[in-house]
Amino acid sequence: MNAPGGRFFADLHTHSRASFDSLASPASLVRTAASRGLTHLAITDHDRIDGALEARERAAELALDLTVIVGEEIRTADGDLIGLFLDRAIEPGLPADETIAQLRSQGALVGIPHPFDRFRGSLLRDSAMGRLAPLVDWVEGHNARVAMTRGNERAAEFAQIHGLGRIAVSDAHSAFEVGVAYTAFDLDPSTPAGLLAALPGAELIPGRSSFYIRLLTPIAKGVQRARGNGRIRPPGERPATATR
């Protein structure tokens, strides 16, 4: 993936074992990203950031040339959002516009993951959510785990209509998938301002996650459930604590 001219290569949507559907250690994601020539890796676990924080620490030991961005994939009441450059996690279950406001309050950037995927919590399956376009920074124009190609095509069309940046991501839930799809930038995306400046010139490098690798996800869910690491529920869905 290395190229001349000081370019930067980023996979901005990946999951560690902090997610309820992945068993990948933060260290394994860091090592794989570095070995494949990525310069930037965003860990975007479901509704938490502890895995990303651990990955950032591990990169300081294992891969000095890799910048780890702390992110989160947040399940809003309206569908999923991605936040990058977070200091603290955003709880799930809030309306999308309120989630975006909370992300902005800590200087984070906001993107829409797998926006038209019919099999996941995709925000733009509800056409009314198109109203959020002015509030976000990018759309995943290519997600390596989108099962139907048309979902990625619709995402690219949406981004073009609304003048949004587009990125390509692996949406890795295992170390094998890191960098399967990624984005090349001419400007350094290490900060919120840097990524915003880099988005207009982004080059999407598409790829597809193997069907057989994706079969690991239901296994990971079962293992995590057995470990007591199920999906984080919004406050209204959590069982009440027993009281005497």
C-alpha cells in the first residue's frame, strides 16, 4: 500500500474485541494495519471506546508509524453513526441529531457507515434521515462488508448529491480484514481539521471481505455473549437493577 509522494492510507472503520461481535485484540489490529502499510487506523467499536484507547497505547509500543484514531460506532434511535477523534464514549439510543450534537461538543467528526445496507442498522434506509446530510462530514462510499453492491452505489450517489466526502473502509471485525478496503489521502488525516481538509481529495481503494471471514462474526457474537460482553443496550432497554 505504500506509495511515493508522502500519501496517507487510512482504514477508518474497524472493530476490536471490545465490540460484542469481534474477537480481535487491539494489538492484532495494530500489527496487521502496520504490516499492510496503513498509516492511520480508526478503531470504532460499538458504543464504547476502551478498545480504541488500548489500540492507541499498543501502537506506541508496536507501530510507531501508525496513528490510531479513537472512534465509536454509535447505535442511535435512527440508525448507526460513526464518530472519530473522541475523548469519551457516546451512549446508544439517542436520536441521531442529538448524538451528532454530543459528538460535536467534544470536537469529533461524524460519518454515516454502510448507509443503505438492508441487513444492518443503516441510517439512510429511512429516507427522512437524508435531512441529516448537512450535519455530517462523510459517507462510507464503499464498505467492504456491504453484501449487496447496490448499497455502496447508493451511498456514493447520496454523497455526490449532498456534497459530502466519501471514504472506503474495511469495517473489519477480525485482523484478517484490516485494510481490505481503505482510503488514500494526499493530506495528513491525523486531526479533525486534517481529515476534513483531506476528504475532498480522497481516493477510495475498494475491496471485499471474504464470505468465509464474515462467518466468524456470528461465532464471535456467541463467544462474547458467553463471556457476558453482549451488545450495550440503551438506558431504556437495560433491565432494572433489583432493589430490596
